[in-house]
Amino acid sequence: MNAIRRTWGLVSSLLVGVFYSFEYEAPIDWNRTYIICPNHTSNLDITAMTILVRNNQHSFMGKEELLNNFITRLFFKTVDIPVNRKSKMSSYRAFKKASEALAEGTSVIIFPEGRIPHQYPPQLHEFKNGPFRMAIELKIPIIPVSSPDTWQVLWDTGLKYGSKPGICHIFVHKPVETAGLTDDDADELRDRVHAIIQNKLV
């Protein structure tokens, strides 16, 4: 399913003149398992992440409403993890499923803002705690990802401001290791990753 999604994302983007340029702070060993945390301003972020992750062992965690769309439903019923962040029980089940996936060697892509910001131009919002507590608990490194201009090509779904051909620049930061951290470090880790991403957006 991930191979299909990657291929479809690449082909559909090329057909409308959208390209992705990746810059790496350091080489990424895709044989390891990661929690990948990008900022979120566009539906193109999903395609960018499917291209970024160089193996098919990955899952997205995304809003439960995506189950209502025929296409995205296929993925959330197979490889992805739906979550209703308004429900504590749903959030618990989703993070439990994500933890199980990570323990089995599947990387998980989580947009830590939890949504695309409503204001335009978008600004980086505060992060949810869940991904960082999970990373510490499982000793999984986090890859912060900054996308400073994807929203200029397509903001959100594109319904309000439309879209245009262009290049989406994606900066992949070096992994943030969590092996020596404890639960008490979760907030500091969250804020550290937020600052790393923010510094490439300005």
C-alpha cells in the first residue's frame, strides 16, 4: 500500500507540475525505526513524507475523518492509524497501536501540531505531547522535518487559495536520539523539536 501511495503521489504531483527537493542535515539510515515529525501546512506534506521514507515500513497517524474519504480510507484500514484527538480513549488506542508498530520496526509519521493551522499564511503551532512521550518510552529517535514553502504551492486542501506548479523544499534534520531520556524530559524534547523545525521556517 505504501508503494502504491508513493507512486501515485509522485505521478499526480508531476502531472500538475509539483516537485519535491530534499535537503538533509545528515545521512539517514532507513534501516532504523523512527518517529518522523514534520510541520503541517498542506496536503502535499503527505506525498512528501511518502517520498522521503525510503522503505515501505511506515505508517501515518492521522485524523479519524480521513476514514470518510474513499481513497484515504483504504490506507487507514490497512497501514495507517486513525485517531480522534477529541476522544481520550481513541487517542489511547491510536498511540497504543503506534507503539506496537514501532516495536515491530515500522516507522510512524506524526504531524505533531495535530492539524493544518487555520490562519494564512500558516504559522507553526504548539506540539502535542504524545509523540515525544512515546519516543522516550520506546527509545525511538525522532526525525524533525521542516517544510517552509509547501503551503505556497498548495495551502491545506487548496480549496480557498487554489494551487500552482512549484518546488516544495523539504529540510530533513538529523535524528534526535532519545535513548538517555526519561518521562520527565518529554516536554523539553517536545520544545527542542519544535525549535529545530521553527528555525528552518523563518
